[in-house]
Amino acid sequence: MSAMPTPLVTVAVGNVSVSYVPDGAIRIRPGDQYPAAPGLWELEADRLDADGFLLMSVGAVLIRSGGKNVLIDSGYGSRQLDISALTGGAREGSIHTGALLDNLAGLGVAPKDIDTICLTHLHGDHTGWIGTREKPTFANARYLLSSREWQYGTSAEFAADAASATAEQISALEGNVRFLEDDPIDVPGVGFISTPGHTPGHTSYVVEDAGERIIVVGDAFHSALELLHPELAFLDDVDPRAAATTKAHLREEFARPDTRFMAGHFTDSVIGRIGDFDRVLSSSLPDAA
């Protein structure tokens, strides 16, 4: 049990720079988040920390292309929380985040330098650094997301979801949000695909140049174990059946030889090729394929 949060890492996709920028980590009991798969986690001990918690990296993805700086999601913000206290003892764990802006600064990027923020969805660990309407963190950025996600994110159903963005964050987006279906990202090499299930309008982003590509999957996957078992439902998936269909489709995309993926909640490493993860997982789960 030696899992660690993923460190800052930068890779090239042709002429496009893609960086995973850490904000911190969430520690949770895997059985709380994957109630249907306790036995699998006993075999996946390397994904857990010394106390048996699943360690989920939290961060954002910085894309530098064509003189523009694009951020995919915005971390969780400065939070030090006890999950047991938040849930009345229903779930165990902790949240320790707040490093995103410092890590961006280490890359030479200030908040004012961000041109566009592409949101995968509107859960709080992806909207944390948005700020407020009166004091936005990224003052020069426009926000892009799917119209279906915005519809869900401004609904009463979403407001009742403990994982949702805060009312202040939703308010900050109002008037500044643009929909991917109508407003192009307009950054060389950056596109998007619909990946519903975790939320109704969840979106993944595709970075492609010079015969290479990376798919930034947001919360379409939460842990590497889901690569072998796309049917595994994460507790906060709004539509588990649609999420399983999305994961199976993405696995087919990952199988292309030109394709890597970046899954921001993975332990130890958030970026790779499907074959590398499959080999590691299959060796630790010999009877689960």
C-alpha cells in the first residue's frame, strides 16, 4: 500500500503542451465509493495508501497551444476537510487541496493568463477555483461546457447533490458561460466529445496534433480499476448505466495506437496508454478479467 497523488507532469502532443497540474488529493474508503466491488479492492492494494484509503488525485489540465492557455477544469480550491464530519460518519476520508495556483505559477502561468476554461462537468472538485462573480480567479477567461451540463447544473436536482458546485460558483458562471455546441473552443488541436453518465452533460476533451492525441476524460473514470471493469459504478455517478456505456466506448478509443488518456483522479499516474494499465491491473487481478 504505497499509493501517492500524481505529481505535476507535462507531455507533448505534437506541438501542443499538455500539463497535469495538481491541486491536492482526496482520501476515501474504496468500499464507500464502490459498494459493489469490495473484493476487487482487496486485490488492488497498490492503489490504496497505508491506511487502506483510495487516494484520488485532484487537479486540472493546462493546454498551451497557438499562444493560448486553456485550463480543463479548475481543481477543488483551498479545502482541508474531514469527510466523516461532512457526512455524519456515513463515509470516511479527507480532502486536502489548494495547490493549483502555486503549481500553475511554477509553469510560468498566472490566473490572468488563462484564456479559456473548459469544464468537464459541474462537480465541486472541478470548479473549485472559479471564485465568485465579484472576484473571479481567472478574470480574463471564458468558460465552456455542454448545454446539457449547464441545464443539469442549474436544476433543483443538482442543487441537492452534495458533490455539486457551490451556488456562488454557479452564479459566477452565469453570463460568462458559453456552450460547446455553439461557441468553438478555437484553440489549435483542442476538441471535445460527449461522455455522459457521471453527469448528464459530462464532456471529455481531445488534444490532437501531428498524428498523436490525448483524451482528457474528467470523471468518466475515477480509478484505474474501472479500465478493467467499466461496469463498476462510482457512488456519485448520476446515471451508472450510461457511465458504463461511456467507459466501454472510451476504452475502444484508448486502444488506438496514437492515443493516450489523462484521467485526473487516478493514483500515482494520471496519464498513459490502455495497454500499460491493463498489464499492471491484470497482473494484480488474475481472476477478474
